[in-house]
Amino acid sequence: MVPIYTAACVQTNVWPVYPKKGGPAEPAHKEKNLSRAIELIERVNAWNPSKIYVLPEFFMTGAGGVRNTEQDRNLLCVRMDGPEMERLCTLAKNTGSYISGMVWEVMDDWPDRYWNTAFICGPEGKVILKYHKHYDFTGKTKPGDVMTEYIARYGEDALWPVVDTPLGRMACLVCFDINIPENARCLALNGAEIILHPTSEGRAPFLVEDVGGWEIGKRSRAYENLCYVVSANQGLFLGSDFPTDRMRGRSQIIDFTGRVVNIAETTGECILQADIEIERLRQKRSQVQMNFLAELQPHVHAVQYMKKKMWPKELWKDGPTGGDMGNIKAGRETIARLQAEGVLVPPAYSLDKKSFV
């Protein structure tokens, strides 16, 4: 039996490594962000300890994208055996907790590429899970961009990694990934009970409080997969020419019924905690009624999935990605093809052409 324990979202303020448009980098900000994150976790752990701490996406560097240059890879990215991760693993060991977050990662066996990587450091002082983000248009490499080689190196389970711990089975999704239902479902099918979600959410219309699709997506992923979602967003932007209130806050912990059990009511630095009741989750998953995992018929859905060609497979297998614009171009080509195939119906009015079509 797993006793009730708490998980915590650590909504940190961030000093961007690139603080000013067109200006020089501030390498010291990376160390400042990491040290502050560690300080916050140490402080709350001494006062009201949690067993899981989740840090935001880009908590170490700020949300500025990495240009795929050697300078930026050296400046913004980390290695899983590097000093930054060693400090977080030491923190996990000293606090007896699991610590999750996101970093830009470089790997020696993928030269000239970088990855958006979620991690979990375990109380044994080691990285026990690593997840590579699957979606959005930035210049990182995604597993699907190099899928054949990726699976050959790491195996299929590396696409949807889940780690079994004494506190339950944990997995990660990063930011935009929460909007794709298949992502959370694949993790649940690999046994995930708690999805840790480092995120970086600004102020777009689809992020409007309690209304926007992103909010609905988080709750839906928890509800339809009978799992917890622990979602940590960034706090304020400091020491830069960005608006300090650039990010919307609203870190939140959602239970396996889709209910928000705690939420940050500020855009600033805070830590929020909520109970995790794995035994109740397992009882729910053992019932027949409204058990969406047990009722799932993959053989039915697979027929339709295998018939459709959507986003191109292995788009960037021959070299580093084309960045935002390369992915946007591929997106436009994909939409045009799907319209020609009749999967999507083209609109009467084209926003690109500013004319009726």
C-alpha cells in the first residue's frame, strides 16, 4: 500500500540567459536560476516536505529558443552527466524526493542537434527517467524526426518512458505535448499513474483561465487516463526587457478525476502542494464503470491511424532541424496535402492570400 503523500509545483521566477533583444548573453543567469530553484526546494522541504517536486520548462535558461549554433548549445544546453544535473540529483538524494523539470539537452552521439528533455531525478541520486518532447515547431530535434535511428539506439519504450517507484508509476510530458491526447494515452498504456508536466505558458487566447483549450487539455488528460497531472509553469521574468508578467502562472495539480485540487493564484514565484492518493487511483482503475483504459480497443483505432499519413515521418533525419520556419513550412505543406486528400476541408477565404479561393 502506498501512503498518501504530497507533490509540489515549484513555480520559479526566471532570469533569461538572453535578457535583451539583440543583446549579449548573461551566462551567469543559468547558474542563478538553478541555485534559486534548489534554494526554494530546500526551504519548503525543511518546512513542509513533499515527495515530488516539479520545476517549469526553461526554469534554468528562460523561454528564449536555442539557435542551433555551437555557441548556444554550449551556453544553454546541459548533459545528463553534467554538473547541473549532478546538483539536482544531489538535491533529490538529500531531500529523499523525486525532482522533475526540463532542460535543453545535448548528447555526444547526436552531434549538431539539441533536445527538449524532461527528467526525473530519484532519491538514490540518479536520473531515473528521461523524456524527449514530441511536439511544437522550435528547432529542437524530436524523436519522430529521427525515429528509425532513435528506436534502434534506445528501443521503442524510450518514446514513452515510465518509471516504477515506491510512490507510483511516474512519467513526463513537456508543455505543448499535453494538448495531444495520444501522448498521455501512450504513457498510461505503459502504466503511468502520475504525469509530471514542466511547462512554459504565456498569454495566448487559448490559455485564458478556465476557458482556453490548454486548461481543458490538462484536465482532460487526467480524466481520460485516470492519472494525476502535476503541471509547473514559470513565474516572473526578471532582469530582462521582457514583461515581468510574461507568463501566466497557474501551476496546478489535477487528480485522476480531472479535478483541479490546487492551483497557483499568482503569476509570481510560489510553491503549491497537494495530496497524491495512489491507492484511490488504483481502486478507480480496478472498477469496470468509466474505466477508459480497460475499455480501450486499440485494434479498432489502429486501423484508422495506420491509414492516415499526417505529419511527415523522419522529417529531419538527414541533419539538424530547419528551426521554426522549416517546421512551419512543413506544416503548411501537410495541411495543403490533407485538404487535397479530403481529410480537411479548405476554407472559403484564405488568410495567406487575403482573397476568396
